[in-house]
Amino acid sequence: MKKYNNLQGIIYIYSTFNNTISTLTDLYGNTISWISSGVLGYKGPKKNTSLASQSISEKISLFAINKNIRIVDIYIKGISIGKEILLRIINNCGIYIRSITDITPLPHNGCRKKKIRRV
């Protein structure tokens, strides 16, 4: 079990309607640990509940504290109810959140319009 000397890390949160995945990396992007609601034993529609998000955030906070990471940047991607709960629990576990960035992709031009009907 490798302890990191630097106190900084990055947490990526990928939250969809079906699942929530959280990844803890160092500042260079090397994955230290990851967890999802399926790993914790939630199946089916229970994977996207607030209870699953709470369990994920507690586990990822414990991983960060065990690896001596105290300051994190958080990158959030996706649309779901679990995002706000994850942020609150991580903050309450004693980890300092330096920045929160939403990297959810947005459509910029939309779909192509239908052709005009010729009679």
C-alpha cells in the first residue's frame, strides 16, 4: 500500500441515470482507486439512489485519507441526483475541496433538420 507524499489529488465523478462511478487519481492522472455503486453490491434501479451515492462518497473519501490525500479537485460529468450528495459527503469527511468543475458535454448545434417534402 503506497502512501503519497503530496497531499493533493483529483476525484472524477461520472454520474448517469443508471450508475455512479467515482475515480481517485493523483495530479498526473494515474488512477489510485475507483468505486461504483455496482461494486458496493447495489443492483438494478438501486444503483442510482442517493444511498448508493452516499456509500460511494464515503468509500472514496476513506481511500483518499488512507493514501494521505487531503486536498482534491473534483471533476463532475453527467446528469443525476447523486452529484450534490457526493460533494457534501466528501466535504464532511475532512477532505478540502479546492475546485469543482463540471465537464458535462453540451450539444452545440443540435440534430440535422428533416428534408423539405417535395410533392
